[in-house]
Amino acid sequence: MINIAIIGLGVMGKNHYRVLSENKEVNIVALCDIVKSKEYSQPFYTDINKMLENESIDAAIVAVPTFLHKDIALMLIEKKIDLLIEKPVASNEADALKILDAVKKNNVKCVIGHVERFNPVVLSLKEELKDKEVYSISITRVGPFPPRIADVGVLTDLSVHDIDLIRFISSKEILKQSIFKSKKIHNHYEDNAVLSFQLEDEVIASITTNWLTPFKKRKIEVACKEAYYEADLITQDLIEYSHYHTNNTYVVRNCFVKKDEPLKKEHEAFLHYLKSGENTNLSGIQDSIITLQIANS
């Protein structure tokens, strides 16, 4: 049994709590936030130092606002506590490198919560592409403005998912990028962006992201030599179009996807990593730094 604490009980922290509460391999020993918004059966702290003094913690989920990641992470790493930090790893590269340095010095395990890696449709798409020549990747992630987001813009909140997914799905590095952004409704940060990339082997990719669309849309489209794929990250449906002919006919196949909750699959991978040291699909700090560098460029 692994003793886990959750620091930050906002929207994402509550999601971690809900999903982890159903996992028989963990014991949620403590919760921490500056405000207690509801009653919990576990000990609740508004002071992280008191929590660390009173509780025996093996690992922690860090789901506080991004600008607090560095200070909270360094405090936990000093106590030799393994971490899952919500994406992105930190507000900037300098803070991320401080976390990476502390992780190495203290020999703790630390991964970043790029949960879309564990969306079953993403994993099925990655498997479908394994032996295919990829030409292009196009990702759309749009929706209405979330009032909970105050400390970052759409690039740091949304596009980091998809910059990471482009590298994860293609298994190729990004060589060049261009980013166009604008601020339309957000008070301080960009809320509208288009990103373009050139990857290894002349694969091209693009991301369209904004907080201006009145509905959520999460789609990945991949053009290959052999087929064309459409993946819906919300419905977890994956469609393959292949065997094109000059008369505009083609074969449509609904690919098998074993639908599940991505956060549950991420937790399972994290717990497996803690027990065995084997990292399966989890984003490391260096992965998140690459994503952060691009989003902040």
C-alpha cells in the first residue's frame, strides 16, 4: 500500500481525489489546500509544513496553480517524497530545471501529469501508427473560457497537452516551430493560438487552440502514406480512412478502442513506476521542459 497525499484541491485535485479513492493500491493519508471547501474523511491541512510534520507520505500529487509548482515540489522533494506534478512542470524553464536538479540530487521519482497520453484513443492511435509513414498531424483543442484559469494563457494551459502529444504519438522530435497568438477576452494572457511545427523526417504538424469556441472540441487528425485517421479525445472514437481511389471512394474502419478514464490509467502507470521503476508512457520532467520551451517561445 502506497501512502499518497494530494496537494491542491481545485478542479484537477478533486479529480485526482475521486479517482484515487477507488484505487485499492493506495492509501490517501492527507489532503492539503489553503481552503477546505468540503468535508473529507482524510486528514485535511491548510499548512503544508504541518502536513509534512504529522504524516508519513510516500508520494504526492501536486495539483496547485502552476506558479506554485516549484516551491511546493522542492519542499516535497527535500522530504524524499515521489511526485506526480500536474502539467506543466513549472511556470518557466528556470523553475523546471530547479525541480529537475532537486530530483536528481535527492534520488526521487517525479513525473508530469500529461494525462492525454493515457487517453485510450491516443494509445490506440499510437499503436495504429507504429509501422506507418506519418505525413502530418493536426490537433484541435478549443472550448469556452474556463474562469478557473487565472495564472496562465491558452498556450500553457491547453497547447502543452498537444505539443507533448505530437512528440508522443510520432516518436519524433520537433525541429522548428512558429507560434501565432492573440488576446481577445482574457485580461492578461493569450486566449487564441495557432502553432506549426516541422518534425524529424519532414513530418509537419499543427495545433489550433483557443478559449473562444462555445463548445469543447478535442480532435487529432493524422495523414499517413497508408491511411488517414481521426481521433476524438472526448468520445474516444478512432476512425481510419484507407484504400483511396480516384473516384473519391475509400474504406472506413472504426478502430477498436477500449474506453476508460485517462486519469485512472495515468494513476496505474504512476503506481507501477513507483513500485517497479518502469516508466510506461509517463511524461518526465525533461519531456515537460521541451514542451514548456516551445509554448513559451
